Amino acid sequence: MTTLTEKKLDSQVVYRGKILNLRVDTVLLPDGRTGTREVVEYTGAVAIVALNEKKEVFLVRQYRYPVGKELLEIPAGKMENGEEPLQCAQRELAEETGLWAARWQPLCSFYSTPGFTNEKMHLFLARDLRQERQHPDEDEFVQVVKVSLDEALAMLWRGEICDAKSTVGLLAVHYLLAREMV
Amino acid sequence: MTTLTEKKLDSQVVYRGKILNLRVDTVLLPDGRTGTREVVEYTGAVAIVALNEKKEVFLVRQYRYPVGKELLEIPAGKMENGEEPLQCAQRELAEETGLWAARWQPLCSFYSTPGFTNEKMHLFLARDLRQERQHPDEDEFVQVVKVSLDEALAMLWRGEICDAKSTVGLLAVHYLLAREMV
């Protein structure tokens, strides 16, 4: 089997920003020619399915500027300097929903869209929930919505929940719970 | 309920590239203050679960430069000028795997990572497959792998399939087939 690897020949940072950087690299392709690769550098992120004893999940509604509309998603956020995924998940869940969970399980990790960014998302299941106080970031405006897991799955097929991490989170939890794998 | 909308005050394109553009906008936040939003503009994309009569799926292995490794994913690609999602899905499946499908169904559409990009992915189920000839793009190097849907799901939990669209695609098809919703 031949290698599919692309080797970096040159790299130019074209933008260093607040939440992301953009690099344009020249690469050696497997057939010996050269190509260009545009790469958005983004820190790791987490997403959380917070499930209570009634099999309800907590969603957050927020305006997503890049897509120009409000989306209903599972709680999520990006890792800060030196933070571990679990630590980040606990902080984000508390900030966005005011929830504290006694039981945490990592479910899977996945690249959001590996054709142009290195963003990796770590998905957790949080159970044994206790409601405390919501305290979002100062430029973050979110509303918390609680629905049954079954209703959330129905919302997926109706297009009312329509981002990748929430779709993965809800389907993964449904699959793993049904098989007693979590 | 107060609005969560953020209004564009200013917009600067900082990069126009081959597969993406980067914009930095100044926005009016819901509380009247201003903020900055970094937005990666990306065209729509498609992903395909190609399922044969033996309940096997076709995966493609390719080097993903942004994450620096080979990934095993469902076939996917981005929409070209004026292309409709279904037309794009048919073209990408043929290019990457050489497969032609008589039966196509849209499953769902989702934003890859709406915190920083407008990329929207349209997911299809392709059945009644016929093998023709693979003809990838000139800078695309892919290897086709066929596994059972059950094995593909096991690979998800082992981390051997680890990108968002493939995870959504495999879990969605499993869920919908079990309920005879497709």
C-alpha cells in the first residue's frame, strides 16, 4: 500500500485571531507534485449531553453569527490554555446551563471538519445533575431548553437541531444507552 | 423572550482562498456592546452513506493535512458552482469510490461547527449500488474500504472512525434503518 501522506514544504500564517489562526501551506503530494492546503487552526473543544433521571437533555439556544441564525445545540465550548477536556466540559456545562454533574463519561472524540481545520471535539455524557446558577461568558448569550431525549431525536429529523456535535451527541447517547454501553 | 441576534456593524475580508475565505466582522451584541466575530466562509458540502444489500458501507481512507493523519471517512466533498446537493453527492460518490447508486435519500443537513464557519453538510443514503470506475480529483488520493455497518459502528467507539460527518452518517443510518424510517 502506498503512502497517502502529504509533506509540508512551506507554511505561511496569513491571520492570527482571537479564536482561530489561518495558515496556507505548500505541500508535497503523494505523486510528487506540489499542492496548496488552507488550514484553520482552532483549539480543541468539548460538547456535553447532560441527561437527567427522567431521560431529559439540556439544550442551549444561541445566535450563531457565522450561520446567521439561532441554533439549538447541546452545551459546548472550547478548551482554554492548559485545560483538559473533562475540566473544560465541567466548566462549560456550568457556565451555559448552571448544571453540576456527579457522573461524567467520555463517549468519543471527533474532528469537526478535517478538510480545512484541526478542530477536535470531545464528547461527554453528564449524569446525576444538580441545578446551580448559569454564568455565561460576557459575550455569550444563551437560553436553556430542556426536552426528552426522544423529542430531541425527533427534532433532529425535523431539522430543528442541525449542528454536527449535537447530532453526534444525541445519536451516540441513544445508541449507547440502548446497548447499556454507558 | 429577548432576541439573541447579533447585528453586523463592519466586515473585513482578511483572506480569499482556494477553498475558503476568512472574514472578521464587528457586531452589535444583544446587550448593546460590540464584539468581534471571525468567520470562515466555506461552500456547502455533502456526505454519503453508500450501503449495499449485505449492509456493508463504503469508506474512504485519505490523508487529512489539517489534522496530520490518514482518516477513514464516508465519501464526501464540497459543492461546486451552481451544484445541487444531490447532484454533488452523486458526483462525489462516483469520483471517490467509482460507485453508482440507483436509490438516493436525503437524511439530514447540519452545520459542521457553527461557532466559526458557515459550512453546511448535506447527508445522503445511497442504495442499489453498482461498481463502476473511481476517478478522484487530481490532488486527491483516496483508498476505498468496505466494512459491515455493524463493524463501522464498532470502529466509531474504538476511535478508528473519528470525524463528525462519518459519525453522524453511520449513527443516523443505523437509527433510521432500525425504525424503518428510510
